[in-house]
Amino acid sequence: MQRIAVSGKGGSGKTTIAGTLARLSGRKLGHVLAVDGDPNPNLGRAMGILREGPWPLLPPDTMKVEEIDGKKVSRLGKPIREILATHSITGPDGVRLLALGEVEASGKGCLCSRHAMVREIVGAAMEEANEPVVLDMEASLEHMRRGTVKHVDKLLVVTEPYYRALESAGRLVRLARELGLAKIYAVANKVRSPTEEEVIKDYFANLEVPIIAIIPFDDSVTEADLEGKAVIDHAPNGAVVKAVDGMLNRLMA
Ligand SMILES: Nc1ncnc2c1ncn2[C@@H]1O[C@H](COP(=O)(O)OP(=O)(O)OP(=O)(O)O)[C@@H](O)[C@H]1O
Ligand SMILES: [Mg+2]
């Protein structure tokens, strides 16, 4: 497993899937970095990693701007290990969580584009610190335009089985292809019937995007949410965890 980003329409299940994927990856690999790129971070709860108080913004020296061939490029201002040592928190199964900080958090945070920050952190994590990465993304399409996923090896596009969600997934796929990402996989989530499964299969067959997992709608996810727990802790042998585990095996194959 290398660097995997989880994208998709708002509410499609990105965080649930990214959190479960990170925990299962940690079990298999011994260590993994989960990056919460959402300005409204909640990946921690989906993984059973809780933090007291809001996530602080990363400090201004996290990024620096370099001029290369007359072009301004944002780079990490310090080694990734230092950023992880001071800002990540460790949870179960060898998962480390780094959130970029909440937009509402007070203090003098880094004002660089958070897209650039996510991009550089994901790139450096694997290259400098040999950490596989699971990145939970915000729902907006903006990160595609800004190349946030440039250093990602595999992009998952999560979709629900209804047409507006599929069209939204289709737009993400097109933008990801424009960015030059080769390994794009669809994840069908909240699937309740064979008919729904067929609709999703037809849609992605037309786009020539492989479906890497079909995850059923499962009440255990809602129950876990109600209790504020990670699905993997609430229903470790449930259908959702099994489906994500199958997906991880395919991603690692
Ligand atoms: N397989 C599933 N079965 C039942 N409910 C699910 C499933 N996956 C996700 N959900 C529910 O869907 C809602 C959205 O899930 P989640 O927060 O993971 O989505 P998201 O794409 O990260 O949302 P956002 O765009 O707000 O970040 C939650 O209430 C969650 O419990
Ligand atoms: Mg989310």
C-alpha cells in the first residue's frame, strides 16, 4: 500500500471509508499515516482517535515558498518527521493522525493554501518518512484543480447509488484524469439492492473506471455514529468492515 486518497461527493461516506481503511492498513502494515484534509475535520472520530479541543492550525513555518525557474512553488518548510512529531496523534492499530487544523481555530496559523500543504505532506510522508498514507479529502472539487492529489498513488472516488452522486463522481474522475492520475477506482457505498449495484456498474463501465469495492448500506455505521465510535470498533465483523478489508487486499495486491 502506498498513498491512497479518498474523494467523493459530500456525505458519500469518504470519512467512514478512509477511517476504516486506515485502521485496517495499520493492522496489516504496522504503521500508517491518516491525513485529514477536511477543514471541518472528523476523521479522528471515524478511527476512534479522539482529541481534546479543536485541532490547532499548523504553524506558519510549516510551508515556505521557493522560486523555481521564475515560478513560485510552495514546499514544506521543515522535515515531515518534525511536523508529525509535534502535530500528529497516535491511535489504535499503529495509526497516526494528522489534521491540518480547523478553519475556526484561533491563533496565527499557516496561511498557505491548505491544498498545497496537504499535497506536500502526502508527498513527503512516503518519500522522507516511509509512511503509507490514507488521505480523507473535503467534498469540494477544488482540491482536484489545485493538484492536492498530485503525490497520491491511488485515488478512490466514493459514490452512492443515485444519479446526482454518480455524475459528481464522474466529474471527479475527469478532473483526476486531467491531472494525470492513472490509478482511479470507484467505490460504491450504501448499496441496498442488486439494482443499485447494476446502476453503479453500468455508470463506471461507461467511464472505464474499475469498481474496487461495493459496500452495502449497513445500520452498524449509523449505530456507530450515534455512539460516536469508529465502525471498526462498533461492528468489527460487520459487512462494512469486511468490504473495506476486501478493498484493502485488492489495493495492496
Ligand atoms: N455503508 C454505509 N451504510 C450506512 N450509512 C453509511 C455508510 N457509509 C456512510 N454512512 C453514513 O453516511 C453519512 C456520511 O458519512 P461520512 O461522514 O463518512 O461521509 P463523507 O463523505 O465523509 O461526508 P463529508 O462530505 O461531510 O465529509 C454518515 O451519517 C454515515 O454514518
Ligand atoms: Mg468527511
